[in-house]
Amino acid sequence: MGLTTKHVVGDLKEAAVAGSDHLSTLHDVPDLEPVQLLAPDGAVTSEQRFRRDLPPETLAWLYETMVVTRELDAELTNLQRQGELALYASCRGQEAAQIGAVAPLRKTDWLFPQYRELGAFLLRGITPAQLGAVWRGSWHGGLGFTAKHCAPISIPIGTQQLHAVGAAMAAQRLGEDSVTVAFLGDGATSTGDVHEALNLAAVFAAPCIFYVQNNQWAISVPIEHQVAGPSIAHRASGYGMPGIRVDGNDVLACFAVMEQAARRARDGRGPTLIEAVTYRMGPHTTSDDPTRYRDAREVEDWQARDPIARFRTHLQNIGGLTERLEQRVAAHVARVRAELRDVIVDAPDPDVGEMFDNVYAEITPDLAAQRDQLRAELAKEA
């Protein structure tokens, strides 16, 4: 008997409690209702398929990183508005989706981001100064990111998905047990590169996790104009891989789902497509005006599901939000915001010649001629 959509995808749904799983067969379709361990009011849900018994120190660390991510996001936005950065893409509202996805991974697992993954970068130890330099334009794509097993920021939509699959296949052939995580948005799922990456990963059972932050808007195009099927996760059935939806504003749910997907990939059972349902609270970038295309009531509705407020309430409910933790978080926030401003404000502009010098290990004659021509033209205008 041939497989039908009722027999394919979604084995992540049967992940059992306390970390065991049943991810050996493809047999079902994803639930339209995302996996949720914490309700918007911070209460624990009845979900029993995924673990939520993380140690108190891990819960505190997740909260601290989410708050620091939001505060640094605000500082980066301020710096752009003050003329210190060329552009910035805010991740406000997506902190749980990012922190929850990266926290259960090993430091040797590779991340292939797009451009909005501030929380993921911070978890990997990439400093505020490094991130500010990228958005100021003084570093080309983020030199030094790879030392943290993180690919440079990718501005072209969807192209890094193929890079992620290639890295996963390389790890596979080298006998490594690392996984790669390809970050993408809902808009990227409409591109051809993403289709090719999903197909390639499934055919070769590559240890690659496709993590879609569905923040409802691809710049000004709403999700309903991009997906004719039930959800993005349902597309996984066409590739023969598990697909699952998760509440992207629930950090514990994102942690649990990624933990299961990573275990599955490490066990040699191939890729997973995760759709984290969240919301982009701010503009697409600092050059965008979202009031021109979305209703303020929609934003207010999502503000009521704020991921940090939800997790904070949960910590209060279980006695985990201590004065000591609050003081530690406040000190951390003050430190990173000051560090960023100290490095970025009035920083010298980069040498324009660097964009020619760093293309190849040794500059080609043609590029050298172009560099010299540009420098001569700039000298005339000085």
C-alpha cells in the first residue's frame, strides 16, 4: 500500500515525557494546534508528550537570556535611529522562539541564521560589539562567527538553507554526530532554494533541522497569501520528513521540540521541519513602516501573548523569580547595552577597500583596479 498524507510526517508528535521519544516511523500529519507547555497566562498546560522538568538554574538562564535579548534589541534599534547603524532587523516578540531553539543544542552544532536571530547569536557567545559592527557595516557578514559554529548573517532570503544541508551532509560523511539548524522565516518557504534544501536533506537523511519562525508577515505579505495548505509544517509530508508546529512564544515548548528533533537527527533518522508560530512585534527592518499594512488590533492581540511576560509569570508561579535573579538580569542588561554603545557610537567608518580585499584570499587584478578607481573618485569628493 502506498503512503498517503495520513501516513506521513509528524512523528515528533509522539515524543514521550521525560525525554524518551518514538520518532522511528513516518505515519501521521502535524496537529494544526501548536505544541504548548505554557499558556499565555503562564499556567502549565495539560500537554504530556514533551518534557518541561528543566533544572531551576536552566529556567533562570533562559529568562535572563530572553530579557537581555530584548533589551539589546531595543538598544540596536535606538542606535540605528541615532544614525550609528546602517540598518537593523528587530527580533522583538521572537525571543522565546530563538532562545528555546538554541538552548538545547551543543556548542558544536552548526547554526545557519538569516538576519533576525539576535537571541541565537548571544547564546553562542557572539558579543554585542560584534553584532553592532555587522549592522554598522564595518564587518563583512560577521567575521569571527564561524569560530562559534555559527555561519555569517545571510541577507538573501533562503540561500543559507542549502549551505546548512551541505554542512549536515559533510558531518554525516565525516562520521560526526553534530546537527545543523537552518533558520528561516515564513516568507523564505516560498523560495526555490528552500524547496531544494528540504528535498536534498530528506533524500540523504541529512542531520539538518529546518526551523521556521513564522512571524506572520514576510515584510508586508501575510502568511495566508503564501501558504495554501493547512500550515507550513504540513509541507514536510511532501518531502518525507517529520513536521511539527510549536508555540513560538513558549520558550519551554520550543526547547522541548528542538531537543527531540536534535536527538532524532543525531540518531541518523534525518531532518525535521519545525514551524514556530510567533509574531514580529516591530517593523520588518528599521526602514519599514508596518502601520501601512497591518491592523493595530492584531498587534495588541499578540502583545497579550508576550513570550517574556509569559515565562516571567511562570517563574513567579513556581517560586523561581527571586530578587537575586532580577538583580543579576538588570546588571547584565546594563553591561551589554553600555558595551554596545561604547564600541559603536562615533566609531570610525570602515575602509571602503576592505570590500574588495576580502573577496578572495589574494585580490585579483580586476578587483584591485576597481578598488583603486573607487578610492580615486572618493578622494576627489573629499
